Amino acid sequence: MTILGVDSAVVLVLGIVSGFAALLGFWLGRTQKAPAGKAIPQVYIQGLNYLLSERQDEAVEVFLEALRQHPESVDILLALGRQFRRRGELERALRVHQYLLEQPTLAEELRQSVLFEIARDYLKAGILDRAESILKELLESQPAHTEGLATLAELYELGSEWASSIAIRKRLLQSGMSEQQKVIALLYGELAEEALRSGDHSQAQKYLNAARREVPDNPRALMIAGRFAFDKKDWQGALKYWDKLLALPADSAILLVLEPFLQVLQHLGGQQQDHLQRLQDHCRSPLAIKRLAEALQKIEGQAAASSFLRNILIKKPDLRVFQLLLSMDPNAPETELIEKMALAVRQWQLEPELFHCQSCGYQSTQYYWRCPSCRQWGVFSGEEKL
């Protein structure tokens, strides 16, 4: 017997457990009406009532009983277990999924789905060895199970097992997931940094080469290779790699090597200014400007940092940059700069004047005696502390 109301039950479970009442109503409105005699079984209604009352253990018992009555409703329990896991109720999630796994009539395809959910439960609980063994069992019978492979890679990365994760992600790459190359390159970067920390420069170089084979201009490999050259006092070598970082649009990896980059520039003589200008042109976000100003102050002195910030403010006044300049050099602002900042403040886009509900936060340019959102009376206010 097929229960046509099962989809409705799943929607109710997901809606109540997640607390998204509006979404629940939307989906219920879309659900086709079941023919007479095919309504949602009473056992589901009882389980949902328990969920609504936060009586989770009793709800689990009822839904397990529902499975005994209606073996074809496995999907409902799978969905319920996932929701328990998302809510952090891992014991309940495991109980539901383990019960499903014990069913003698469970089809092989569904058994694989349940195994995967159990592995996710253990992973969420931090029991990595158990999750790993289940995922390996799953992948023995389904080597191309992409979700299983991705989860196993995630597990290895949680344990800093970078080489194992690379091996799994290469399997994902072979299955057609081309975006894995970027991740693999970053993982080789982890191995390279570990090798450098242990003093094995030869092995670190091999990992960097492997990273660049995956993604030739991958920022992490360029950053580490530059560091590698810098430590050997190979200034031109370091500059070669870090220059490539500057050629990458909106990449922040250069911010991790600002101080050594500036130190390299001090060894270049006549080439220094061109590279410094490129570096300054690259650093245009508030964070990048702050990091570069601090590096300039440390390597070249306060005058260089103040000059850099002044030039930015003259081209494009910004209160955040002005505040940074004042914190570094309280005597910095001259008449021209102050006039430009005054102009910027005059042109500053003020936020619209809004009333807001003190209960639910609803905002409006119009005052209401009764909030249109939460429908409470006398909760609108225009007061806001400066």
C-alpha cells in the first residue's frame, strides 16, 4: 500500500522541527490533496504533536512505530534524523538512523543512504574513527559515492591528514568535479608548510611543485615559494613569486607577506619605487590599507606610512583611513587634508530616518500605533542612542 500523504508528513516534520512556519504553510499549500481514504495516518499526527510540544523522545518512539506500520515511509525517518543532527541532537539522530539500519527488509540502496547518514552523525559528534570506518564500508560497495568521498575528505581535513584528503579529492576530480583542483593545491600548501616547519626544504619544494601543477598561479603556493626564497636571501626569487600575487585581482594572500615584501624592496635599489607603487595600488580595501600602513611604519618608518595614507586621502577621502592616519601620526592633518575630509563629511550619505518596533525590530519611515509585523500595540519608537 502506498501512502499518498507521506510527502505532507515529511513537510510537517521538517517545518515543525526547523521552526519555519511560513515555509511549512507554503509547502502545505502546494501539496496535492490526497484522495478520500488516503489522508496522513494518525500516527504521524501524533508524532508531530509531540515534536510541537518539544517531547522529542516520545516523538521518536511514535515515528519508529510508524515505520513498523508503514515500512515504505523510510524517507520520513531519514529526514527526521537529519533534522535532529542539524539541531545538534546527535543521540536522537543516531538512534533513528541505527534503527533504520537494523530493518531486515531495508533495500540495499536505502541501506547505503542510512550508512551515509550514520557516518555524518558520528562526524558531527567528533567520533572520527567510527565515521571513517563507516564511510570506508560505504565506499567499498559504492566507490563513486561522491557525497561519501567528500565527507571522507572533510573528515581527514578535520584530523589534519592532508595527504589522505588529497588522495580522496583526486578521486572526486576523476569523477568530474573539476573544482577539486583548487582545494588540492591548497592542501599541498598545508603539506609544504609542515615540511618547512620541520626543516625539510627539499620535501617542501616537491609539495609546492605539486600545488602549482594543480593550479599554476595558486596564491598559497606563490606565497610560500616567495617565503622559501626570502629565507635563502634570494631577493629576486622572492620578488618573482610575490609579483605574481600582485597580478591576481583582489587576492589577499599578499597581505600575509607585506613586511618581508617591503624588506625585499629595500634590496632592489632603482627598482624599488615601481614595485612599491604596484603594491600600494593593489592594497585598496580598508583592511589592506591598514595592514600596508602598519608594515610601512615598521619597515620604513612613520613618515612613509603617513605619506601613503595622505596620498589615499587626497585622492579619495575616507573617514576610516583618516582615523588610521590620526592614530599613527596625530600631527599629520594639514589644512588641505582637513578641508578634503570636511567635504567628505558633508557628502556623507546619511541613513534614512526610520521608526522601529521595539519588539520585533521592524523599521518604517511611517509611524504606526500598531506594528504591521508583530501586530503589537504601542511598540513603535523613533529614539535611537548616538
